[in-house]
Amino acid sequence: MSEKVIAIILAGGKSSRMGQDKAMLRVDGAHLLLRVYQVAVACADNVYVVTPWQERYEDLLPVGCQFIREARYEGDDVKQVETHGPLIGFAQALAEVNVDPEWVLLLACDLPNLEVEVLQGWIEGLENSRAEAIAVLAKHEKGWEPLCGFYRKSCLLGLNKYISEGGRSFQQWLDQNTVDILPDCSTDMFFNCNTPEDLRRRLL
Ligand SMILES: Nc1nc2c(ncn2[C@@H]2O[C@H](COP(=O)(O)OP(=O)(O)OP(=O)(O)O)[C@@H](O)[C@H]2O)c(=O)[nH]1
């Protein structure tokens, strides 16, 4: 029997390179965050959206969507909100999630090319991963693809230790641990929209 997963979607970035909230961009008629959410629902028993600004997305996502409200720092000027970055957003979400499956599908909100069938195939393969692997991810020449892949919930202990020692890099944390590699990493599912140029390319 194949593994079950929960999904966590990260939707709390500054989108500074895009110049507007990436989660709200429309691709093929639907907001990016909604597209990612729908894919996650097709793959996972429970889906959580972790964000410091839940109110922005409440009308966008179906009623009953499970939000995890991430703590944020605010200066006097509300526009100067400081986010913590994806690693801390992930750790905060993992700490909140208390449901059963041991595997978490982690997704960024800016992935316009996700394919349910590919993700489901990967989920089926999770049962073959090594017991000591904290994650199963794609790996490319430049490193891991941390924001479209699978983590064991038990990685939280080590992740919190890494963060408490000042670590903020997915790549560095993953390199310190055992990680299995996903089969067929050549898919363009990992393409993410960081800049207006990325978006233009995707919409062509
Ligand atoms: N919950 C949460 N998600 C984050 C945070 N920072 C980034 N993300 C998400 O992580 C994914 C990748 O984000 P990046 O593109 O690296 O960063 P970004 O801040 O969104 O964009 P830039 O400002 O252009 O770097 C996106 O889904 C972001 O929404 C954060 O502090 N909290």
C-alpha cells in the first residue's frame, strides 16, 4: 500500500523580485496559490497553508482551507513586515501539524507547472526510501529542490536545532542530513515564477 501524506504550502514570502504577491498571480485563469492548493488536495489527506497574512488568501481558497498563521515581526510601519524565510515557515508549520501520516509534501506557492500524476507516483515510491532519510527530494547540479518534495515529520527535531544555531538555509541543512533522491527529476514541475520575466515566459 502506498504512503499517505499531508501537504504544507508556503505562502509567506515577500515576492520582492516579482514586485507583487506571487500567490495572487493569475496563470491560466486561476491564482497561483489556488492552483497549488488544488494539486495538493488531489495528493494529500490534509492540506495546510502557512502564511503570516491569512486574511489575504481567505477569499481565494475554498471554505474550510486549513491555515497555519505564522508569527511575524512588524515594525511601526506595517509595510515593513519582516518575514522569516521559508525554512522557518516550514518549521513553524511542522510544529503545528499533529495528524498521522509521517510524510509531508512541501510546496511553494509559486509553482505553475505541478502535475498530480507525477506527485502521486512519487508518493507511491516513498515506501522505498531509506529509514534514515529525512527527506526525498529532487537534486540538480545547483543543489536540492527543497520546495517541491517530501519530508519526514520527524525531521522537526533536527530542523529546530539547526535553526536555533542560526541556520537558515535549506541547502545547508539538507546537506547535513541523509536525503533520498526522487526518480525522474527532469520534469519542468520545479519551474517557479520569481520575476515578471519568469511569468511572461510561463504565459507564452
Ligand atoms: N510561510 C512562509 N513562506 C515563505 C516565507 N518566505 C518565503 N516563503 C515562500 O517560499 C517560497 C519561495 O519563496 P522565495 O521565492 O524564495 O522568496 P520570496 O520572499 O517569496 O520572494 P523574493 O522576495 O523575490 O525572494 C514561496 O512559496 C514563498 O511564499 C516566509 O517567511 N514564510
